[in-house]
Amino acid sequence: MAAFSSSFDMPSASLSETAELQRLIAVEQQKAQFQAQVHNFTDVCWDKCVDKPSSKLDSRTEICLVSCVERFIDTTLTITNRFTQMVQKGAH
């Protein structure tokens, strides 16, 4: 970033605004990824667990949906943790 600021001679206020904008964009990207993941859970678990839509969920369908989402969450956490371990080992 220092090379960027020196080559364009931007005032420090602009640099701090740019950093804040980048932070806000990263937060919005994380929100979008979370929403996409929820959408994916909904699609997959609905197709797996719901035979015929009705006004209420029966207990079998509810248990299936809960188990399905929990498996997705567990798998996502396992993959994320493993990836973090790999990155940390590579950084040493």
C-alpha cells in the first residue's frame, strides 16, 4: 500500500477511507457467502427431507432437516479448520 500511496501521492485521509471501504466490502462479501451457504443448505436439505409440502412439519421431517443442516455445519467447520491448519503449517 505504501508504494501505491507514494506513486499516486494520495492524502492520508483518502488512504484511510480506502482501507475502510475495503473493510466494508470484505464484511459484505462475508455476509453474501453466509447467505449463499444458507441457501445451499435450504435447497439440499429441502430436497432430501421434504416429501410433500404442507402447512406443518411432521416430526420426521423436522428431525431430518435439523440433522441435514448440522451435518453441513460440521463438514464446513471441519474443512475450514483443516484448511487453517494447512495454512498455518505452510506459514512456518
